[in-house]
Amino acid sequence: MSPLEQPVCFICEKRCEANSVGGEFDVVCSLCGKYRISRIAFNKPKYFNGDRHFMMCAIRKMSAEGKHISFHEGLENELRSLVFPPQNPIESIDLILKFVAGNTGPGRVVDIDLSKDFPLFFAVDACELDFHVKNAKELGYLSGHDDMSASCTIALTLKGWQRLDEIKRYSRDSKRGFVAMWFDASMDAAWEQGVKPALEKTGFIPVRIDAKEHNNKICDEIVAEIRKSGLLIADFTGHRNGVYFEVGLAMGLGIPVVWTCRAGDIEKAHFDTRQYNHIVWENPEDLKEKLVNRIDATILT
Ligand SMILES: [Zn+2]
């Protein structure tokens, strides 16, 4: 390993540390975290044509979790199926609370360096992170951070721990994809060759609970699984009551739903739900392809 003189991070173009390892570099960037990259790519940061801010935040988050990131073509797409940036200031605050909880315990403090740690929270800069921390404090979730210094020492209040408990019940970044469908032998291929591989391809863990084992009752296990899911696939072929119930539950919890139905069965869809944009499929392969496209276009963007 040999250090490089004045290297520049391929992702954020700020000064970083880089050590040569064979034909590659191990990069340590105060904003992007750690990643490995080929020598050829590293020497041409201006040729990076991805979303620099997303990549900076996603790589920082992954490296903070101890994951080894090797930069390659297609990495951005892979990360987009694994890392979900907050969509509004409330979700940014939730992310800060999760970080504090993950790095400390009740009554303990954690230090955040606003100028270096803003990518961990998908903020555009230190100012935005400062805004979220102050709002979290105003809401009573955090204590500390009284001055305007670059580094802040914060702790979760009891109200902050309560808020965490609430958000744990439904995690937007959950990779679990719950599948609500008719449990009939005629649907086995749709599951095996359609829904299951489509979820796996888009980075979700397929979760299906066989309702037959539960005498068709909506059991606590199903409710608990749906609460933990980041996505629900609902197939209306056969028009089972349980599927309608599970969709209603997911929608009430704010979990995205993808509606699907086999051609020939869509005409029997309940009047109240007919306006939803169902994927109408002909065979398992068709279902898989359309599901992957729909998840890519609507859930992972
Ligand atoms: Zn960087």
C-alpha cells in the first residue's frame, strides 16, 4: 500500500485519503466514507456521471454500517434498491433519532460533526443537518445542541425514544416485500416464477404467509409482518377477502401497494378498488417483468 499525493474523491471531488492496493485504491473520504475503486476510474473523477449527492450519502451510510463498497458500473442502481433517502423533514428527523439510538443508549450522548456527518442523514450540507437537529430538539425528541458550533452533542429524550418506538412499527426503508395473494395450486407458478423473483431482483425479501395454516383468519402474525414491510404486492386473482383486508391495512399504514391481477379476473375486481392501476398479467414471466418495471418506476424512485 502506498499513499497518494493530494488525492481527490471520485464521488464528491473533495480531498480524501487514498491508498493503492494492486490496480485499485482504497479511498477514505470524510464525507463519502470508505470505498474501493479502480485506478483508472479514480484518476478521472470528472467523468463520474451519476448522482453525486445520492452516491455520497448512500456510500457513507453503507460504510458506516461496516459494508465494503467497491465502486463499479451499476453500483448506483444497486444502492437505490438498498438505500432510501428521507422524503421530507419529518423522515430526516426520524433518521437522526435512529442514528442516535443506534450509537448510544438511554441517557447517553452522541457527537455529530455537522460539517462531516451531513451525508449520513442525506442532508445537502451542514446547514440542512443543523435545521433538522434543531427541529428535532424543538419537537422535544432531542436534548443538547445549544450552540452554533460545527460539532453537536445530542441525546434522545424520553419523547424521542417514544417516537422511535412508533417508527419501528413501520419502517419505510424495510426491504421486506409482503405478498398478499390467493393460496391455490393454480397460483404456485405465479409465485415461484413471477412475484418471488421480481421482489428478489428489485432488492426485496419476499414474505408470504400461507393463510391456509391459519384457517383463513387474519392472524396477528400477518398484521405484524405487514407492519414491518416496506412494500406490499397484492394479487387479486381469485378475489380473496384476505387480500382486500391486507391491502387496506397496508394503505392505512402508508406502505406502498402494487396491485396485480391475472387477465380474465380483473373484470371481477371490487368496485371500490377498480380505479387502482392494476398490473394485468398473462403468465408468470409476464408478471415478473411487469412487476420489476413497476417497482423500479414507482417504489424505488
Ligand atoms: Zn467523497
